[in-house]
Amino acid sequence: MIADPLGALVPGWEPPAAERAEGGPLDGLRLVVKDVIDVGGAVTGGGNPDWAAAHGPASESAPAVTALTEAGALLAPKGQCAELAFSLSGDNFHYGMPRNAAAPDRDPGGSTSGPASAVAGGTCELGLGTDTLGSVRVPASYCGIWGFRPTHGRIPVEGVMPLAQSFDTVGLLADEPERFQRAAEVLLADPIASISPPSRLLIAPTLLSAAEPDVAEAARFAASDLAERLGAEIADTAILDDAPSPADGMAAFNVLQGIQVWRNYGDWVERASPSLGPDIAARLERASGFGPADVAGAEPVARKIAAAVSRLSANEALVLPATGTPAPGREADADERERARVSAGQLTSLATLAGSPAISMPLLSIGGLPVGLSLVGAPGSDLALLATASAARAEPS
């Protein structure tokens, strides 16, 4: 039985030894899977006890899980998550909040909270989660680890509880860059070694304005350092100047996500009257109120943001903070949590609305607290972004 001092894992299920395949690029690396992703023989609980009680064990693992175990990864018990993956906070009304090993008095971030906690604390080397608005990138930022959201549709989402299918992706967490790249290669079924990282890093001032000033300043410094390590050009860009603001982008996302969330879970909520945390219940209530007029207003905003990001060339990437603040405190009040959520979401929604890949690298420290530096590329530029990981920790050339 694997030890769980951080409260990161779902109790009651241990993976069979047969789940590990000997050999392969991930041989022996421990893998924790978010509890919205199917693992054969385990109940996919979705962070909610009523959902878990109404479902039996999955008959087989999701393709993303199978790819990693066939490459040699060793399954741990499943990782805790926010209810229905519908939160950027690591708290769960029913099961509590996993510990953030990088900042013990802080939120680990959500909704992939358990896998992030387990990876940051050394329980596992790899985590598999989902990222809709930022549920891999936010906990990666808060916990000081590596996080990857792929181009939408690039990694299969079969065997994954949906949140909002237009935006859902399967994402990756890792404790160090070499393992991060190896596991990403397995999930993408494509090697990184022959791929060049971006040769131009672009800073959009409009994005930095969504972050707290000290985070924005640290991101500029870290971006310059990363460019030096890559031998890349760095410059401000006006590529987003004609696009909707980060606040408008997040507002549009909230509508387009909410419509789909209610479509996926509204019938269950009304029929089963499940026990829900107050924050999740409030989000579902808001989602139930969105209608065609809201969608009609949100869709053009999403299209304009996607069009702006699509103008990035193959050798360019936007560089920005992964979150606009460090993690809020474990005992933070609702206002502090909301400020952190909004600041993070205004940054993470860019890649989400564009269907773009994004990575979070643990390169910032704000008052001793980790914050990720993120790269966002045009759709399909996954390998180029991932290629920067090995250089991010290297000495400047």
C-alpha cells in the first residue's frame, strides 16, 4: 500500500500488479490518475460520493492511462479532485483539500489537486489529469511542478468524465523536465528530440495586466532568462491588441462551458439531488441559467481570441504567467479564492478558447511561493512547446 501523507489519493482501491508493464520509457515511474479518468477495476468517482455510489468499477482504463502503463508507468491509487472537475481550487467539500508540498499552508489548486499534490510531494513522479479551463496548469503553477495541456483533441478523451467537451483535454503533470518530456512523448506518440523549441517568445502586455504586478514583473524577467537559454528572440507583441480582453474572454468561456456542464450533469442534479459543495452547487445553478442568447454573445468572443492565437507562426509562442497569483491560503476566504480564480482564469482561458497547447514551467517564485511560467502556441505546436523544458533548467548559452 502506498503511503499518502498529503491526503492526495482516493482510499479504498489498490491497483493490481498486472497494471504495470515491464520496460519502456516510463519503466517504474509512479503514476497517479485523477478521479475523473477511468482506471480498469476502479470506480471513477468524480470527486463526489453520490456519483461514486451510483457507478460501478470501470471495465477498462482510458486510452491515455493505457498508453502510460504500457510504457512502463506503475499505477498508484487514484488522485483526489474537485467535484466534477468544476473548480480551480483544490478544496473538496466532501473529502477535504490535499496538501501542497511546495507551500504547506496554501491551496494545491484544482481541479487536478490530488495528482498535483502527489507529484509535488514525491509520492508519484507523474500525474494524469484533465484541463478544461486550467485544471492541470493551475495546480502545476501552485505546486511548483511541470504541467501540459495539449492541443484540443490531440490526446484521446475516451474514458474521461466530460465537463465541457468543446474544451476538455487530458493533461500531464511531472516532477522534473526529462520525465515530463518522456511521458508527453508517450501520450502524443511522437518524439520531441528532433523538434526545435520556439525561436521567438512574445509577451502580450494585455495578458500581463491580468496578473498581480509582482507576478507580471517576475514573468517578464523569467521570460527573458528563458529566451537567453533557448537562444531565442523576445519581444512584446500586439497580436492580442484587437482581440477581446482577458476578462471578456473568461466571461465568454464561463457561458460556453456552463451550457455544456449543465447539459452533461443537469439531469443528474435534478433527478438525484446529490450532495454538492456550496461552491459547486452555485456554479451549477449559474450554468442552468445560460441560454441561447448568452451563447450567441459568447461565441464571437471565443472566435476572435482563437483567430488571434492562430496568427502565431510555428516558431513563436506567447509567454505569460500560468496563474496571476500564487496559491491562496488553505484558510482563505471566499473573496481571496475568487480573486485568485478570476486572475488565473483570465490567463488560462486564452489557450482553452483557442484550442491551443500550453505548458506551465516552475520558473517563478513570489515571496517564496511557486508560480508557473506558461507558454502558449498555435494549435498543433505541442512538441515545440515541450522541447523548451530541457532548456528551461539549463545554463544560458
